[in-house]
Amino acid sequence: DDALPSTETALILNWMGFDCGLEARNLGFNCTTTHGTLPVGGLVQGLELVSLQPTSLTLMYQ
């Protein structure tokens, strides 16, 4: 029905990148990595995650 709101929601995460090859001291971060994985289950309290699909920023392409 067109009158009902969509049950789908987009959560867009901005992935900050750092160059761990910098030869500087005390940059304020460490360069551990998760190899591109992110535990999304605990990002928002009370959120029931049914499915997760990576997509483009325009939400048009998977």
C-alpha cells in the first residue's frame, strides 16, 4: 500500500581512513585493523537487525 511508510531503512557509515605507514609519533590513533569487517549488531541499542546488504551510496546498486 502506498499510504504506509517503508519498512526499510538505510544506515550510511562513513569509513575514516588512515595511512598507517606514516613515520610520525603520537598521532592520537593506533593502526589496528578489522580487515574491513564491522560488528553492526551493537551499533545502535534496541535495534533489531533483520538483514544487512552492502550497497552503493546512492542505494541504487548492490
